[in-house]
Amino acid sequence: IRTFADLLAPFPVQRFLDDYRGRNWLHIEGKAEKTGRMLDWDELNRLLNMEVWNHQNLLMVQDTQSLPPQAYCRQKVDRTGQPQMVPVPALMEQHLGRGASLVLNEVETLLPEARGLVDAFAMGLGAKCSGNAYISQKNHQAFGSHFDRTDVFAVQTLGQKRWRIYEGQLDAPVIHARFTGMPKPEIERQKGKVEAEIVTRPGDVLYLPRGRFHDALATEGPSIHLS
């Protein structure tokens, strides 16, 4: 994937910009060769072995509840002499064994293939972009129904994930008290009925405009996607 057109192929870029961007969701089916080995288990383990992680860029979520840093991290002094909460592999393994999900933020700073992907988005959209990796386990939902304050492109690299996309879509949500920490009853009220239920497989791309309510679940074993 070198350009935004490569990412959307075979869907026409201009049609996406005219009819979908900011308006509606889009699922583009692809082949596994499209994303190749961009992020598989070997690459994931290589990333996790880097001593760059802390409680802010590596998050753990257990069945829609974020784990507190103390559950999987311990304080350590970094190379600059500053204390940090850093992940402890043995603690992480305990939570992973119970079905916890991993979120790795800004992986494009560590993974050249993800850097190329983020650059393709930025050039194609004329926007600031970043990439996160989501590692989910079978039948354990990381996040309940929610919306994002940015447009999201989910690029499936391993396994498969079932997404439910709801009718509800907020109008251009931003970082503001109105959209931060929305109570669950209000989310349930505003998300509406399920509009579509789709499955993403390696090579698939799912676009969700900001504000569109959705949730997802790995149903056939572990799942990795870049967002």
C-alpha cells in the first residue's frame, strides 16, 4: 500500500470523497495479500519486546472495562531519570489469559509498514493521521457501543472481526464535555437500531465517519487490526 488509492482499491477514491467521507460507513473487501505481514504475531511480539511502552501508549481492556495501569504495570525509572509506569510481561499474560485486549498507540512510530499506511492516509485525505493497533480475543469485547471523534479506517491484518454499525451518528463530535464520558443510557438512546452487521477479514478496510455509533467483537479466534 503506497497510496490512498491502493488502500481503497478497487473502490474509486473520488466516489469515496464525494459520497462517503464524513457521511456514511463503507466496507471494502480485499485479499490478504493487500496488507501482507504488516502486523502478524511475529511482528507484534517484536514490537512488544521494545522497551518503549508505558501505561499511556499500551492499554489493556477487559470486557469493555479499561484496566488500571497498576493492574499490568509497575513503576520504573526511565533513561531520563523520570519515573514511569511500564508494562510487566507476566502481569500482561495473566490478563491476556482471561481474554483482555491490547491497544498499542501510534504504532507508526515503530513499524515502517504502518508509517507508510499513515502517510498514505495523510496524503490522500489532506489530514493529520495516526495509527493504533487493536489486538482482540475471541468472544471478549474490548469496547461497548461507542462513537469516535475522528474518522476511523480499520484495516484488518489477522483473524476476523464482526462489526455492528448503528443508525445513529452524531454531528461532528469534538473534544468537549458534551461528547466526553457520555453515559451509557444516553449512548443506547442515541445509537438507534443496528443498520448493518459485517465481518472484516485480512485485507478488508472499514471506514467509519466520526460520530457513527458502532461496536465490534472477534468471533473466530484472535483478531488484529490497525486503526
